[in-house]
Amino acid sequence: MSEVHDRQRTLDLALRIGELLLSNGAGAADVTATMSSVAHHLGLRQALVDVTFTTLTLSHQSSIDEPVVSLTRHVTHRETDFADLTAVDFVVTKLLTDEITREEAASEVARIASSGHPRKRWAITAGSGLTGAGVALLLGGDWIVLIIAAVAGSCIEILQRHMARMRLPFFYAQVAGGMLATTFAVVLRALEVPVDPSIVVTASIIMLLAGQGFIGAIQDALTGFYITANARILEVMIATAGIIVGVAAGLSIGGALGVDVRIDPGASGLSDLPAVTIGAAVTAGSFAFTAYSPKRVVAPVALLSALAAGAYFALTQHSIDRAAAAGVAAVIIGLVSYWVAGWFKVPPLVVITACIIPLLPGLSIYRALSLLADDDVTGVI
């Protein structure tokens, strides 16, 4: 094998690893560090790594007299699959500790990229419904709201899955999801069911909210990857705008049919401590399950999320600002998650992402953009 071909094999492996990490939600800094470590361990010193939101480039020049060898891969599909993320992390660890060769690592990475999801679709649909029910409990909904939120969450998951198969733009999938969630609220109002439509809509769209993307954007900005951070923020705004358009369309259809529904965008009133902790545990655990997290980490994620949500609730009950209380809860998650991730042998991102969901990080963005769309600047402030 020629030296150039050998370098190309190494660069290709590092790129494929980076592609899997980036497409499954890893931050640009983590992707860059992993690709650099793989290339360096396999003999390519000072390889140049360039990571943006959709493109990864890896270049190496062995000497000033030799031509640069450069490879590029594009991230065309994004889907949170923590099983793939964990498997890739395991392969990288074995490669860096010389437990496997480059060829064996390449074979493992190819298998991960080509294999399907480890869980049945009906289980993911049920998990999405359970996530909605957990949020409804977290927000103080009664048993009727819990049932409606569970059904709506499952229906939205099915709808978005079929739209993804049709390769429709993500924005339109968000519009359809927001419209479907509002349709449930309109039907309940038409049937005069005594429920709060705001909680129904909020709990139903929780899987659509772009909180995870916003967290990734902040992480990339703090680590100096400003182009990727801007791209993530734009994606968050487009995703949230899609929900707003869908909700507005649903309300307009309801009004045309004579059903007047008033919704407070992003309504989020915590109930009591038991409901908050149980709701957070159900939300985080079911989200981890639907994101294909290894089963061994689902229960620890639920417990850690319940702890953080309990701390958040206790602080808000003592007149602590919600933003400050959420910050304390996030710090608790950040500190404990690394220990949990190490103990259960999963990447920290798997634990952190699921535990953050019950803090509803995307809800404030949704509320702010909704109120701005209605020219309610006072409500935003």
C-alpha cells in the first residue's frame, strides 16, 4: 500500500467517525477533538480538521515537499441516535487503546452507519406519547390532559416520521406537528372538555421544540465554532417558526369552524413537588428511550432529572428567579452526568441531553417568538 493511499484510509476513517458524531448531535469541539485524536494516533501528526454544520474536512501534509492529502464529507441527514453515538465512542476508545486495528475500526464504523435502529417503531411512538404525558404532569395537567398529551405526542411522531420518509423539508414537518397539536386543543374545546388548551398544546409539541439545538449552538459558540453555532441557531429559529405557523394555522381553522380557542404560548406553571419530580423522571426517561439511548442508562437519567427538577422547583418556591433556578439545575446535571456517563459507559451527551429536556429549554424561545409574532413585546419582556 502506498503512503498516500495509507494516509487516505486514515483520513477516511477519522472523517466517517466525525460524520457519525456530528449527525447525532455532538458539538463541533468534541467532533474536532475526536477526529484529531484518531488521526494523530494512526500516525498523521498535525492533521488539519475543519468542522462546520454540514461539512467536515480533514487534511494532512507529511512534508513541505509532498502534496496535501485532503478529504471532505457532508452531513446530509441528522437524527438523534444515542445508540450510534455510544457505539462510535466505544470504537474510538478501543482504537486509541490499541485494542483494535484501523481496519477493524473502519469495519465497525461501517456497520454502525449501515445498521438500523435498535428499537421497534411502535416502541418509539409509545415513548413519544409518554414524553408528552410526562410534560403534562410536569406542568400540572390532570389525567385528561395526560391522556390527550400522550395521544397527541404519539400522533405527531407518526406524522413527522412519514413526512421524513417523503423527504419534505424539516420546516413543513414542524408546521404539520404544530397544527396537529392545536387540532387536539380545538377538538377538546368543541367538545367542551374542561381542560387548559395551553397545557395541551405545550405538552404535545415538546418533542418539536428545538431546545437541544439551542444548547448545541451555545456550546459551539463558547468553544469558538461560531459558524457552526450560527447555523444551529438559524435551525432553531426555523424549527420554532414552523411550530408557530402550525399552531396559528390550527387556531385559524378552529376559528373558521366557530371554535374560539385562546392559547397562552408556552404556558408553563409547575404544580407540586411530587408531580414535578415524577413528571421530570418520566419525560427524561422516555426521551432517552426514544433517542435510542442504551437501556442501562434510562433509569439513571430519570433519577438525575428528577433530582434536578426537584431542585429547580424548590428554588422557585423560595422566590428565586426561574432563570437562576434553571441554571442551578443545569449545573447539577452537568456535574453528576459525567459520573453517571462514566459509570454506565456512555458519552456524557447522552445523559445531559435527556436530563435537560424537563427544564424545557426550547419553551422560552417558542414563547418569545410567538409573542413577537403577535406584536406583544411586553409579554416577551
